Amino acid sequence: MITLGATTWSEHQALIADIRPVKLEEYAAFFPVVEVDTFFYAIPTVQTIENWQTKVPKTFSFVVKANRVMTGHSKEKITLAQLNQTFLAFKTALAPLLATDQLKTVLFQFPPYFTPTKKSINYLRQIRQWLPQIPICLEFRTKAWYRPQTLPSLLKFCTEQSFTLTVADEPTQTEASVPFAPYVTTPELMFWRLHGRNQQGWLKKGPDWRKERTLYCYSKEELLQFKETILAFTSQVKEVCVIFNNNSAGDAAPNALLLKELLGLEFSGLAPKPPTQLKLL
């Protein structure tokens, strides 16, 4: 099975040919999965999650980004008790998605300063103990994890701990990035995140860095290369899930739809598309 989607649902105006925010039920008429970063900034209530579920088909699934406290992005010093409490609150919020089998995976995206040390490995082991039965993807932001002396151990560790190692596509000329490295570490899921290849934007600093970092539109030739790689792995894993994050200029959804066409995919069980609105003359 191959599934395609994008990060968030409100920013893909190309789907509705309008400038207003896209509704979840509108997004779900095109894609069977979405990545949600709401959890990264603040863990939502159970009621919020349940409201999302009323907007989508039962077959729709969510990729949930781990809270920033859980990935070491918090600027405040966090005690072990606070960390434990955050994981408990996070699990509580996931309960509705787990109950309906709508949780695709939890994405732990770590900062560049989370390097392959004994302390980091111990923390990853602790994560698995706190979330023992929950599907987890790891995404790193430093080449150190992919060095020849480290990568084999990382792949072995991920396989043993049932961590899916995220396949990231991003500019690779900086140390705070990772190479495109497709590996299967869990039999259930191979997870891709496509950030674009805007090298200048990736290195951007200042208040507008987020707007330029993912400013990139994949060409048809690049998507055809992805197609061949995806198809090469379909026999090794139950599902390949591809999330487009190159949306600074609204290219994520169109790129995902083009890759869908190139792969010859038809998603079943989508939300109904709203009727076309006719303008009155």
C-alpha cells in the first residue's frame, strides 16, 4: 500500500481554488493521511481530537508530531517529572486515535544538537518504554547519525526497538541535515518526508526562515525518481507513506497529486468532494 499526504490541512489552497484556510473535511477528500504539528506546540484536548475524527472517514489517518518537550526543542530546563507528565498527557491525547486505529505514527523530529551519543540512545530507549505499543518514526537533523561508522548500528537499533527511520529529502550541503537514505526498519511502515531542495532557504536565518525553508516545487523528473524508489520498496514493507512538506509557496498538495498520478494510485474511502459552486451572473 502507498499513501500520500501533506503537512497540516489548512494551507493547501490549491485543493479548493480559494485563498481561505482549507477545512479538514475538504483536505480529506483528496488524501487519506495528514501530518499534524499541533501537538508539537501544545498537546490538544481529547475533545479536539474527537472533533477532528468527526470530519474525516474512518479510514483516514493522522501522523502526529511529538511535543517539543519530548524532542528537546524546549528552551526551558525540563525535569524528569515534567517530561514524564508530558508523555502521559501526550498518550491521553492519542487515545481517541488509537481506539479507532487512525494513528499512522508519532513523528519524533529531533534538533541538530541531538547527536548519536550514549545519552541520546538511552533517551530513545526511554521513549520506547514510555510509548511501548505506539508506532514511532524518528527523524534526525544532523549527518552524524548517517556516518559509515554509525549508520549500521542505527539501523540495527531502530529494527530492535521498532522505530521507523524516516526517509527525508532535503538539502544536504549543511551539517544540520541528513542524506536521502531509504531504509526499511519496521515491516509495517516506511515513512517519507519531502522538505524540498532549496539550499539557500534551508540555511535561512531570521524571522522569515520558515517561509523560505520549504520554498520548493519538485519537478516531474524528480517525482518520477521518487516513484521508482517507492515501487522498489513496496515488496519489503506493508505501507509506504509519503508526506510532502514543501509548502512555502503551496506546492505540497499539487506535488502529491502529481506523484499520485504518476504512481497510478486511486485512494478509496476518501471524504466526498464538495459540489462545484457556480457563480451567479
